[in-house]
Amino acid sequence: MKTFFWRVSLGGRYSSSVEGKLAQDIKRIDQILNDEQPHYDWAIDTSPQFIMENGWFNAGRSYIKALLCIMAYQRPVSFIDGSIVHISNDWLKRVNSRNYHHYFPRSFLRKKGLDDSYSNHIANITIVDDFLNKREIGAKAPSVYMKKFAKQNVELAHHMTTHLINIDGGGIWDNDYLAFMNKRCEALSLEIQKRLVLREQDKDAYQEVDIEDVDECLLS
């Protein structure tokens, strides 16, 4: 059932021809209930490249909802002290929720000449509390606010792994947004692969991210 859930959500299964697909999937559910592995006639591209190209942030998209589920599953904690972030479905379903923090703030990226087509990407989203988002971070560069948190929180590196972020790499201290995006997409890609029974069709879809292609992906 878990594999079915991830294949349906990550594959945008019900974006069209819903009634026909539901009829097909009822048969798949019956197979699952009989301890049989159903056949899936759609592939899931698990590659970081696919996330980069298809990760524009909209909380109503099934693909983004699936990635948000993965993020929430990590039980994200506060950058400040490691306290658990309270997550509510009422908050997560709104794209403008205060729980959604752009790790590289939009205003910061705008000053760098990068518009919202860059910043509004799932790989730039972290789940935080309202106080942290508004009061502690605002429009500061990651290198600035992370240095502050590092002084307050000796376990910051560990706590950031609950956000699928490795602070020792990926451009954080250099404010290198494209390097950060690349690393975060790789982390999300690995989490997707953990949740699927990969088939040959999925493996064929996998491809590594080339950092030189990141800029083109975000602009397309």
C-alpha cells in the first residue's frame, strides 16, 4: 500500500481520466489485499534532475504534496533549539503558510537578480514555526542567520538533517543558491527511492544532476 501511495502521488496519477484510472487501481488494491505485487504501467523518475525540473512550489500539486509528506516524515525541528515544529494539515495546504520558509529568502534572491521562478521551488522550502520565519530569519542570507543559530545551538548540524539539509556542504556558507538546490534535490531523490519498490522502468528514468544544467532547469 505504501508503494501504491507513493506511485500515485509522485506520478500525478489522478490529474486526468480519473474514473478510468480509479477502476484500474481498484483491481490493484485487490491484488495488494491478496498479497500480490501489482503491475504499474507508469514510471517514476526518481532523479534529482526531475525534481529540479518539476519542483515548482504549489501546495495543491500531488507531486509537491508527496515531497511535503517526505519532509514532514523527518519530524523537522527548530533551527534554534531542536524543538519539534508543530505541523498542521490546515497550515500545510496553504501555499502562503508561515510554516513554509524559503531557506534562501525570496527578497535576498531578488537582490541577487533571481526572481520567484528560482525561489519558489520545493528544494528551497523548509517547514518551520511562525516565530522563526518572521522574527529570526526574515530576508537574511543563509550564511548570516545560520552563523547566528550555530552559536545558539551546538547540535545545529544534526538538527538540520531533519530538514534534509547538510550544512557542511551545498553552498550554505557561500550563499551559493544553485549548489544548495542541487544538494537538496539529491537528498529528496534518495528519500523517494527509499519509499518505492524500484522497477526497471524507474531505474531507466534515473539520471544524475549536472550542476551546469541547474540554471537552465530553473529558468525553463
